[in-house]
Amino acid sequence: MGNEQVEQAEHGWQVDGRCTNCDTSRQLAPGLIGEAGGRSVVLRQPRDATEAGRLHAAAHACPSRSVRPPGGRLDAARDPFPLALDDTVRLCGHNSPHTAGANSYLLHRPDGTSMMVDTPRWSPALATRYEALGPVTDVLLTHRDHAAHGRRYADRFHARLWIHEGDLDAAPDADRVLRGTEPAEIADGVVALPFPGHTRGSVLYLADDRYCFSGDSFYWSRTTADLEVADSVTWFSVRELAASLTRAAGRLRFEWLLPGHGDRRRLPHEEMTARLRQLAVRTGRLRPRPVDFGAVRW
């Protein structure tokens, strides 16, 4: 190891060998953290306080705690989560290894309450931080892969836990069970749209004709600069996913795409609709293939 590498390892930001290549850190620190050899790597050190803040966000979100600051110890005072994306939605951060590092969100409602969409890692201290922003009335699970901490957060918040019947075995003690494939209004301005494909019980949650919490059904890809499906990790049926997209393509209205895995994106709703229709067509051409986590086009 050269002197420059030694200096960086001791005094600079780095990503250690525990990285699972979940993409969380790259979403939060683009240009500073990238992918090489099937894992995240620090591309360069921060040049100013803004860039350092992005790396601190990446470190506090990383599910494997692989992103390490100079000196190796995370500074709790630099934890930005829950991080406001706008005046209605916050990114929870602190992604959990038990949900494959999925993103989770707080959706604030006009009456001062909130809904949690999927969950961060479980921690009483984190729960206190989230509920300090207002009572959390509901924990909305998008599918089975993200169900690990749902019950604990729901019980802590005295909230209702939601899941679809297709994935009910992952949360058999859910308080509310969605059924079938028709949309269901679950609160004022909030609609659950069953979306079989990634799993049998996948669900989109739509709010205020503005936000789409898509779970793992589709996401924004930095690689293709477009909406994509992760067909190489579609557990139930890529054909069912194509059917779900076709049913929804002309009905959904939203500006913000907020997935569990993959990047977030805000676009005018007309452009989102056009891209969703194109995604439905592309997905209809796909055929089932073996699971391959490395094939996802983040």
C-alpha cells in the first residue's frame, strides 16, 4: 500500500469490506461514492462542508455501517435523519440489514400525524426521533422483504400495521390486510394499490396525487436515467409485474417516485406517466430469468 493509500485509510473517508452493494450510500453521496468490483468505494474525499454532509448522511444510512468517516467513529451530531425531501416526506435513513438495506419514509399528513412507509432498523431511540415529529398512525409495508421491523414500530407508535394478503405470512399479525388488486383508500388522500410482481403481495402507496412509494416494484435508475424494474430479483413473476404496470400506467398520477431500493426522482406528473407507460411496454417484453443481484442497473 502506498503512502497516499495509507493516509486515506487513516485520515479519510472509506468503505470497508462489510459493504453489501445495496446502493444506499451512492444515492446519498453521488460523485463521492461509486461502485467498483461489486461494492461501494469512495471516489474522492469531500471538498467542502456540503460534500462532507452527504458522506455523513451516507454513513448514517448504510445498513452494514461500512461507510467510515476519518477516525472510524460516527458522530451522532452529524446524523441528518429523518431527512426532509420536501415539506411532506422525510427519508428515515438508518437502513436495516434485515430489509436488504431498503429505504423507508415518513409521510406527513395535514392533521399533524404521519405514516411510516416500510421501516428503518429497529431502535427505541430512532422511534423516539420519528414520533417527535408527530403521532405515527400507520406503518405501511410495501411487501414481505421489508416487513422485518413492522410490528415493533407499529406497537411502539400504537399504529396500525398494513400488508397485502399475498405476503401476509411475512406479517401474520398485521392489523389491516389489503386484498385483491383494486385500489383502496386507506386514509384521506392516501391510496394503496396492490401491485403483484416483485412479490405476490407487493403494494404501491400513493398520496395526494403527488407521491408514489413503490417498494421494489420499480425505481429510478442512475445508469439508464429512466424508470426501471429489477427483473433479475423479481421473486414472484415478471409477467405479473408487467400486467400490474399495464393496469396502472394510465391511472397513476404522481411527481415523486420513492422506492425501497434504487434512486428517488421528482418529475412533472405528465412525464412520469409517459415514462411509466414506456416501462410497462419494456417490462412486457421481459422473460423470467435466474435471480442475479449483480444485474440490477442502479
